[in-house]
Amino acid sequence: MDIDYGDRTVEVAPFLASKYLITNAEFWYFVKAGGYEQPDYWDAESWSWVTENNIKHPKFWLPANGNYKYRAMFDEIDLPLDWPVEVIIMKQWLIVVGGVKIPV
């Protein structure tokens, strides 16, 4: 029980989820496949944000000679492909491209 907010019980339908986080390497495929250019992968509000702000890749990724660097707190380093990336959009891309079913 949460001291500040109490608790509640909800029923959740069965679902599958990956036990691994999505890595920069996996998300790189989404970016290279034009994921930031396909409105089908985005909800209306997110697509407006992408188009209005000319978003082409994650904020901490910096284009560099056909690849990406990673903007860390104090340095720019080669994109660490095995690091996890926090993404929601890849869910829809995996569903459309690969037929993967991922819970919302």
C-alpha cells in the first residue's frame, strides 16, 4: 500500500513483453528506416511535435559522418549501441513492420 495515495486493484489482460530493454542499436534501425518520417508510427500529438520541430532522431544523438555520436553530460562519444534507449514510438514501428504485438 502506498502511504500517500492508497492502493487500488485493477485487472490487466494477459500480454507479452520483452525482458530486455530496447538498445540504441535496435532503435538505430527505426531511425534509418525513416521512422521519424512516417506518420503511421506516431499518434497525432507526437507527429505534430515531430513535424513542427523537425525531429529526425533522439535528442542526445548527434549526426556524424553517416552515423551518430552520443551527447553525454560532458562529452560526445561514439553511440554506445548496447545502451538502452527510452522510446515509446518503436512499439508502433515493430507492430507495423514486424507484426510484433507489444502491450501499450
